[in-house]
Amino acid sequence: MDPVTSFGLAANVLQFGSFCWNLIDEAKQIYESGTGASEENDVLEFVADKINSFNNTLTASSTLGAIPETIRMLASRSKAVANELLTVLDTIKVKGTRRKWRSFLQALRSVWNKKQIEQLVTRLDRLRSAIQYGLQAITREENSEMQETLMKLVTKQEKLAMETTGQIQGLEKLAKEIRDSVRHFKDTTTSEKPVVNRKLEVTNISPITSAGTVSSSQIMEDLSTKFSTLATQIGVTAFDQMLLDSLWFDSIKDRQEKVAQTHGQTYEWVLDPASPTKFEEWLRNEHGIYWITGKPGSGKSTLMKYLMNHRSTSAIAKAWAGARKLVTTSYFFWNAGTTMQKSQEGLFKSLLYEILRQCPDMIRTVCASKAESFRPYKGELTPWTQQELWYAIGQLEQYSGTSVRFCIFIDGLDEYDGESDRLIEVLNSLRSWQDIKLCVSSRPWNEFLDAFGRPGDPTLTMEDLTREDIRLYVRETLEESSQFRNLQERDDRSQSLVQEIVDKARGVFLWVVLVIRSLLIGLRNEDRILDLQLRLRNFPETLEKFFDHMLGSIERIYLRHTAQTFRIALAKKTPLRLLTCSILDEENLDDLLASADRETTHADLERRCDVMRRRLNGRYKGLLEVVDRSSSMQRKWETLRVDFLHRTVYDYLRTKDIQNTLDEHLPPGFEPKILLCKAIFAHIKLIQPLMHRGNEELEELLEDLTIYAGELELETATPQIELMDGVAEFVSKHAILFNIDPERGDGFLEIIIRNSLQLYLTETLKRNPGMRPSTKDWLLMSALHFPYKYFRSSFYMPSMVQILLEHGASPNGRYEESTVWGNFLHSTFVKVSGVGPDDLKQTTKLMLCHGADSHLRVVVGQKTIPIQRDRGKGANLQRRIGAPVDHEYTVDNEDTVEYEYKSAEAIIRDYYGDEAEEILSRTQTSQRQSKPLRMRWKNAKFLQRLSGRDRMG
């Protein structure tokens, strides 16, 4: 259901019902004008115009499911009554007598008999009753359209973790007022029925409603206003939520959640006012940047997580914020993660999301330019570009120094996948704001040392400060073992063992964790202190030597599978699913793939995962570990992941020497992404019988498969035709499970286009010369616009556009209510700012080279043209029947919208300026002679709804 359209239509029905009831109740004298034309006809013209205007607002959307059947029925009945009244008015004007009518009913009597009038009034009364019963149905407190809409908004607010605002409370209050009015409406309708019946018997009686009481007409008018307000406020709230949701991405908090918690009372020194780090003083009084640095594995991320989550951090920072709102947010870079976890785009989105969910009132201001890129014909925003994100962050500055203060934690600057200097520029730009502080962490690289570690800059070095934390961790962890406690009682050398660990650690907390694991194994074997000392002294002194030792200790029979898994884990952008990992460990992956869609059970999958967990524990020596991302509602096989022990393991395995070592145990030409794609496909086939529509697991797996197939195609210059044909056939067979319309045989190709499988798309088009032109045009539109949920930094793919155009797709093919070219121009040049110029320019040239109509007229704006209102005696009647009188031109349902158009050529010239001539020179001569085509957009009134201009929407 579209609540904006639905409740807007309900408002129109109520307004029409109120007008009709006022016509019946109108009993004041109408006198003949002195102008020669009877006032009777002036009045009839006014009433006819008014009903005509209502008629235009009572048309329900034809989109399936957009309007609840109850509201659609009321609109249909109201429209039928409106048409009947218009017919009656025409009859009165033709046949009516020249006399002074005292009421609308008297006018009817000039052409109708009593029975006809009774039938009309009865129909109006039944319409009023139908409206009353319909309103009860759509507004009741349980299982109603109104309640369902409010619950969806509340659920979305909770999912986005938006802090409470007055919007939802305002909607709930308005909904309660509407329910109260509907109950009053019911009582009033019942009390007026006898009066209506008596009124039909006489010519000259008083109005239906006595003085001092509220009529059903007034209640309907009031309800109309409330429903109109409800529709507008729902639209605004839903749009704010959509803007915020467009900033969220799946892995937004994954890295922060994976970072280890502090042990016991470790790190408490950092918030101590007496600490030499002076962090507490900086947090309480200063602004700018505080830099936390240290060796790999020294615990920087753990300290950042500790600071971000500790209640004292917030309390101290609030003292700095004073009377202003404190907004605290964080971002943890992760080089082994997804693109969003290691890019500026991910940083910008995360900061904006976290800030705006805490300050929802800022959404419209900060994202104002992005709101303009809304695609009314698709109901979605265009993807964010990096320029748009940075511009939106810049809009936050206006709040700095006024209503809020920002405290931001950014971990792992060295894990940023880009030029460090660019990231430093961003941070320096942010710290120039009046009321912002940033706590950042990184390894001690020269560029960060130069930027944040100059004399006088607030900073701390982890390995200089964690000696006592390491001592505390070692002692408390060992003392959790009863064997160690027994040794303490018998052997005084236990304390020297603790001291030796602290001395050898050199501030590297990860090394200490690994040493303790080894010692605990010894304690389980009843090792003596002497044995534990030998373990410690034989333990590699650095992380790199430890990793060398662990890799070298893998049993020879496991080396091929181990090397294969390491290479695949390095190729994967996100942690492997444990179930996928188990499939990769099969003796013959192709055999499993061929039979994977056989019947399976949840228990089968759980057993498979249990076996693979034990294999990982035995073969990979802790370098890979199983992590659990489950919630109480999910099964283990859906949520268990395989990840590196630490970022240092990932870095170690990527070194050239280790890569060569791994390759020695793999067959020549080993390609990890081929195996990864096959394993993911087998995973999809294995779980498909257990899936249902709406489960995102299959969609995520399919997206992963096509992403890596696209990368493989790019790296090998070879399309994976057999594999992808198998995937295409399977997806087509189970389209509904993948959220693909089964009526469209080309839904999978949109995914292929999105992930840039150029060679496979080319082969598919060559093998299907009979593909419908409309299908090719739809695919071309997919290549021109990525759905916003996939978070591409650029959403123009000239190479894919060229392939489709060369195989018969037409820029001038029909799409929605325009053409592919028209949609592209409108959503790109009219609605989007800051798009990538090179890809966009190349795409525009390609479209023009293949016949895009440069004369096509495209909607670029709209303006409202008010209709001239009657200011004379017609206006008096308007007042008498309770309709609003305009004292100036205003925007309401009687106004009309005039769309502003530009030709494609003019749009391109405005956008590119001096460069336009070179672009337009690509236009084909034949199409320059084509006639202009005027296009209207199907949902052009959406913007009116959001601004409250159109009650119907």
C-alpha cells in the first residue's frame, strides 16, 4: 500500500462528501442577479466547477496494491455520485424554471419528481454511511491500514536505530484524533438520519443541523484536513527514513564488533586525569585530533573500542559539549574486509549514518541535495557518489558551534585502501571545524607521524603504556587455570614466568595472547614451571616468526587444502561462510555441484559445519578461526564465518614469499576465484530447498557469486559460460526465491550487468538473436542506473552500455512513461549532482551515437498554476455551503500543475557548457530531423505529495 496516495485519496473522498452534504443542507435565499443572467445559472456554474474539480481528485491509482480496496471503493462510489450530480446540473440548466430557489433541493424539484429526489438524497446518505463505515475499517486500532502504516514507520525507525523524534509521536497523536473524530462521525450520522427523511417531505424547512451543533459535513471536512495532514507527514517521515537508510550498508559495524574486548581492568589508565597521556584532559577541554599509534598487534583497535563504548568517555565529552547535544560516532577501517570497510565512501557513509540517526532533524538539511535526486518513477534514490557524501558532511559544519558538538573515533587509518595523503586531507579539513574532536589510530607510518605526531600534538604510543596491562592480563588469565594456581603454591618461579612474558612482549598484546594459549595447553598437560619456561623461550619472538612456525607445523597431508583455503580467503572480500568453506574442502567439488540440489535438512548442514570447524582447528593452527555472527533467531550454519586471527595474519599471508610458499603446494595455474564461484553455487543449490521468499541469504550469495565471476572474467579475459549458464538456469527456475519477477526471463541478466560480466553478456546476446527489443531496452536501462542498495561509487558503465547498444538496444525504446534516453536524462542531468564526469560523458556520447533523440523534450521542473476563484456571489454560496474561500491565489486541489520542459540538446548544453558541442557532434544526422516528442512522467505528482500540494497524491 502507498500510504501517501491512499490517505490523500481518503481526504479527497471526505472533502467531496462534506460538499455534497452541504448542498442538501443549504437552505438560504438565492436572488436573481441584476446582470441579465440568472444567479441560478451562476450558482449552477460554481457547483459544476466544484464537482468537476473533485472528480479529478477521486481517481484511484491503477497500480496493484497501491490503494486499499476500501478506499478504492469509496473513491469509485464518490466519482459515480459526482458524475450523476453533473448530469443533474446540466438538466437543471436546460429545463429549470426562472425562479428564486431557496435550496438546492428546490432546484432539483424544478426538473425532478419527489421519487427521483428521494433516490438521489438516499444515495448521498448511503455514500455518507459508506464513508463512515470505511473510515472505521481503515482507522481501527488493530489490523487497519492506518495502524499498519504507523507500525511500519516505527519498525523502520527501530531498525535504523533512529533516536526518538517528534515525528512518530506526532503521527500517533494525529491517528488518535482521527479515530476520535470517526467515532463522533458515526454518532452524528445516526442522529441526522430522521431529519434527512423529514426534509424530503417538505419544501421549506430549517437546515438539517440545528445551531450550536456540529454536523457530519463539518466532521468530514475536519477529517479531510486531518487525513491530508497525515498523508503529508507520513510522506515526510518515510522519505527521511529512506534517506538515512541509503547511507547504511551491511558491514557498517562488522569490524568494530569483531575487535576483542578489553580484559578486566586493562586500559583504565587512559581515562585517568593523572595519566601522562593527557587523553582525559583533551577529551574534556580540547578539540582537534588525538592520535593513538603503536606496533602491529599492540592493541590499538581494542583501546579504540574501549574508549568508544566506555560510559566515562561519554560523560567527560558531555562536559566539553556543555548545553549542546553531544554526537559520538566511530568508524573502523578493515583492509581485509569489503570495499565499504576500507574506503572513503564507507567512512563518509558511516559517519553520516551515525550522526543523522542521532540527529534525525538534520536529515533534510544535510541530505537536501541528495533528496533532489529522488527517482519518482522508481521510488528510490540514485546511488551516493563520493562527491555527494563529502558535500553532505560539509553541511554538518553549520551545526558545529551552534546546536551540537561532534566526537568522532576513527580506527585503522593504515588500513585505508587508498592514498594516505588524501585521507589526511579529509581529517585536517574536519578538525578545522569549530566544535569537533577526532580520536584516530594507526601504525606509526611516516605520513601519519608527519600529520599528527609533531611536537606538541596530543598522542600516545601503545607499547610505551601497556606493560602493566600485559602483566595484569598474563597473571589473571593464568590464574584462571587450577593447575597454575597449584604451581604457584609449590614453586616461587611462577612470578618470574609472568615477568619474563611481560619483558619479551615488547608491548605487542597479540603476541602475549598467543603465548598464553601455548602455556595453557602445557598446563592442561600438567607441565612444570620449568616446562612452561622452555615453552616460552622456544616461542617465536615476533609475530612474523610465530606465523612462520605455525605455517611450517601444518602436517604435510593437509598442505594442499590448507594452501587452497588460504588463497581463497585472501581473494574473498568478506569472511568465508563456514558452509562454503566445507564445500571447498570436498574431494571433488564438481561432483558435489552436480548433485547439490538434492534433498537436504538443517541437521545435515549443522553436521557439515561441525565437521569443518574441527578440521579448521586441527589444520590451520589458529591462523584462521570460526567467528559466530548469529542472533537467537538464526541457525548456526547461516551465521558462522571463517576469518583471519588478526590483521597481521592477513598481511603476513599476502607477502610475496608466503604467496610463493603457498603456490608450491597448489597445481599450476591455480585460480582461487573459479573454485570460490563453484563453491558458492553449490552452497546456493544446497540450501535452496530450505529457503523461502524474503530470505536474503540466497540474494547475498548470488551477488557474491556474480561479483567474483566478474572479477575472474576481468583477470582472465575468459567468460565462464558453462558455470554462468548453469547459474542462470537455476536462478530462472527459482526466480521468486531470488526476488526476481518470474515473468521476466531477463532478471538474472540485470545482475550480470550490475557486476560487469561483459564477456558473458556479449556471448549471451550473440546466442539469443531473437531476444525481444523491449527486453534489450530494459537491460540498457539497468546498465544506466544501478539500484541504490548496491552502493557503487559510480553507476555508469559505458562498456556495458556499448555492448547492449551494439546488440540492438535502443536509446529511444519505451521505458516507463518515457524512453530509456528520457529516463537517463531526467534522473542524471536534472536530478543528480556531482556525478563522475568521464563515465557520464562517455555514456552520453554512446547514446547519441546510437540514435538518441536530441530533440526529446524532458520534464525538468514544475510550477503550479492557480485557477481564478469566484469573488462574487458564487463566493458567497461557497461560504454558505462551508467551502473555503480564497482571498489570494493558493495551491490546493483545484490548481493545475504545468510541467517545464527542455530538449535533450538544451539539457546537455546547460550541463557541459563549452564541451557540449563536441558531445552533440556525435548525434546522427537522421535523428536530427526527427520531430520533438513531449513526454510526461507517470509519477510527476510525487513531489507535490511530499510538499503537501496535492491531497490525493
